[in-house]
Amino acid sequence: MKGLLVRCRAWPRLATRTPQLCRPFLYRCQHCAPGRGQRLVLSGMFQPQNLREDQVLSLEDRPSNLTCKSQRLMLQGGLILPASPGCYHLLPYTVRAMEKLVRVIDQEMQAIGGQKIDMPSLCPAELWRATSRWQLMAKELLRLRDRHGKEYCLGPTHEEAVTALVASQKNLSYKQLPFLLYQVTRKFRDEPRPRFGLLRGREFYMKDMYTFDSSPEAARQTYSLVCDAYCSLFNRLGLRFIKAQADVGSIGGTMSHEFQLPVDIGEDQLVICPSCSFSANKETLDSLQTNCPACQGPLTETKGIEVGHTFYLGTKYSSIFSAQFANAHGELSLAEMGCYGLGVTRILAAALEVLSTEDCIRWPSLLAPYQVCLIPPKKGSKEAAATELVEQLHDHIIERAPQLRGEVVLDDRTHLTIGSRLKDAHKLGYPFVIIAGKRALEVPAHFEVWCQNTGEVVFLTQEGIAELLAQVQVV
Ligand code: ATP
Ligand code: MG
């Protein structure tokens, strides 16, 4: 018999001749959602890797120049591919992790009343001239002209755009405020030295929120609300962070904090006080200061990667664009603003930088692109009889832990040994790797379960695995 005629239950009119050869993993109907009968197989994943030196356009990305762990691991794992200096193709595993990160960010922003918008990347020059940033941001702006000669920049940040947007609403009342508007979009900056992969790109994803309040007191409250949401985000990701006082830079305003992940590769120098909670970016402090301005204790230093930045802006932008509202006395008053950035792609790379080992990627559990990797026995091996048990295990997991639908991959490259597939799985950092080894032939079958977070390896039955995985949180 050459093949088996398989009829899809959901789409009975669809009958396919499924070749016997592909049987273990290929009963899948394109029209059904992933689940019973449809399994994600690793052999079909698009994961280009191992570019040769001469194939890489950017010097920074040449294998011999890789100085940064996250960049190296992401290139080796087929998670990103260089396109041009500071610009990367984000490949399927990275996009999955990023989509999860954006979902966590959405939850945190919406929990404090954030409303998601999406503004154009093409930003008209006249808005940027109005704030003088057309000149001030000099070479950092990527500028272009349309066919009518009108000038634009590709948005590096959106204070101008969002303030003009709110200012266009002429009948706002204090009763409608605050507005917390945010977006997750690509940002463009002609960085003098793009490097370290996604850590410093010329095109990258940022979550930027802009807040509009009716008084300075209300705006300060909003400021601390957003800072708290950032703390909650990093805590949920399991990332140790420092909230440091910071310089306001070209964005302007009166108060600012940076959220930093302490790690040696970081480009920011931070001072922290071990005795009280004070910490600051070193550039904000007097160069001679060695004692804590809060408690006078001695300061220590550490390097950090800036993953988030908050600014209290006051009326710096609202006064230029006349973003105003009617106050309780019916008079027009300028909105008090704040702006708050999170480097979405930078957070992904920075998390890998702090969590990974030299050879193996480690994700914050919530962001792992797939939660589980199943490794069936090698073709032709003694254990090959257990292949079907792995299929059954897959379907049982989905049934008992339905949140894992779409989160389980099957490493169907059964021409490879279990050992080499396990090595690959470690490199990619699945939180759970499950192997059908010798004990899969026992009755009942026992599978070897590697739990990345605890470092434990345990032997469990199908039922034990289902119980373990039922606890896994998926965002
Ligand atoms: P840096 O000092 O690292 O250049 P910045 O202070 O210019 O960053 P902000 O304007 O505060 O950056 O942008 C908000 C967030 O966007 C930053 O906290 C960072 O996480 C992210 N970000 C900024 N520049 C880049 C970049 N070139 N590549 C990736 N992420 C970036
Ligand atoms: Mg900053």
C-alpha cells in the first residue's frame, strides 16, 4: 500500500493521500487549528543559520567580530539574520517571543488605563521643526522627501506626532483626562555605531507611551503609576533591574528614570547605594561625587543596559502644539505630559544577555518561543517502537494543558541521535525538553523530562507530564 486515504473530521470533504512514509508526523490537515492530529514539526521550521563571513554585509555581524553573547546566540540559533548595518530580519522564534513580550506589555499598560494606538512612521518635518528637534537631532534622524518635495523623518520617537494629534481635539475637558496613549512600533535612528545585534539597532521596536494630565500633581501620579507598571513587567519576566535617576537629554522635561539591567556588556555606567535605594546613571551626578546624595553612604558602580526610560515632560510639548483642555473653571489649560519608552527588541536581547550561558539561550519563561520540545527516538534504534507513544504524549499534553496548544514542537529529525537533538534543544532554550529514551519501552512508559528553570531531570509517565505541564503559564 503506497498511502493511506485520510479524511479530516472537521473538513470531511478534504481527503488526502498521506504517504505511509511520513506517517508518524504528517497527518495534518491545513484547514484545522493546531491540536489533535496536527503537530508542529521542527524539520519544517525556517531557521537559517551559520552565515559565512563573506555573506554578512555588516562588519559587526561577522562571526569573527561577535563580542556580545546575545547577538552570537541569536545568530547561531537562527533567530535573527543581519540585513544591513543595524537592521535585522527577525525570524520565527524571535517573532514569537516578541509577540509574547508585546502581550505582557499590553496587559501592563492596559491595567493602568493605557489605550493602544498606532501612529505613522513617516513624520512630517514641520512638526519636528516646531520643536527644533529637526536641527537638534542632526544626523540621528533618517530623513526623506516625497515626490512633492515634502520632507519627513522616519520616527525615532513620537512626542511631536502624539502632541499634535491630541492638540487637534479642540473640545477636550479635564473630565476626560488622563489619556495614556501608547503604541508598539518600529523606530528609526541613524545610530553612529549600531552594534550588539538587537541591543543597538538602527531600526528597532519600541513601546512608547505618552500621557496627558490636567495638573502637575495628577501627572506625577500618572508618572509613578507607569513606573510601577514597568517594575511589574520586569518582575513578571524574572529580570533583575535597577530604576536609576537619569538625565533628561534631548527629549527634555524635569524628571526622568532609566530602567537598567545590570550586566557587564551594558553601555551605561550606573552608581548604586548599597545602604539605601538610591541609584542613578553616572552622567546625572557631579563627577566628583563618591557618596550617596540621599544617605551619604559610599556609592558603588555597575554597568547596565537601558531597557526603559520615563520622562516627566510638563508642558514642554503641549505648549508648542497647544495641546489643551477646558479646566474646571471653563478656562483653557495646557496638558501636563509624560513620555515612557520600552525597548521591545532590546529587552529580548538584554534578557538573553543576562539569562543565557555561553552556549545555551535562556528565555524569561513567559517569553520562550515554544514551551515544550518533544524528542522521539532515532529511526532504526531499539527505542523506535516508542515513536507512536511520543505522538500520543503530544496529543495528551494538548488535551490536559490546552494553554500549550501551539507551544509544543516535535523534533522529527529522527535521522539524528537523541543526543544531538537534545543539544540543539538546550541551545534554543525550551523550558521543557522531553525525550523518549530507553525507559519509554517500560510499561507504563517513562519519559525523560528536562526542566530548564530548575535544572532538574526527571522521569515521568504521560500522566505525570500532563500534571507538570498543566501548571505552565502561557501569555
Ligand atoms: P540609548 O541611551 O541606549 O541610546 P536612548 O536614551 O537614546 O537610548 P530613549 O530615547 O530613551 O533611548 O528610547 C527608549 C528606549 O528605546 C530605550 O530605553 C531603549 O530601551 C530603546 N532603544 C533606544 N535606542 C535603541 C536602539 N538603537 N536599539 C534598540 N533599542 C533602543
Ligand atoms: Mg534613554
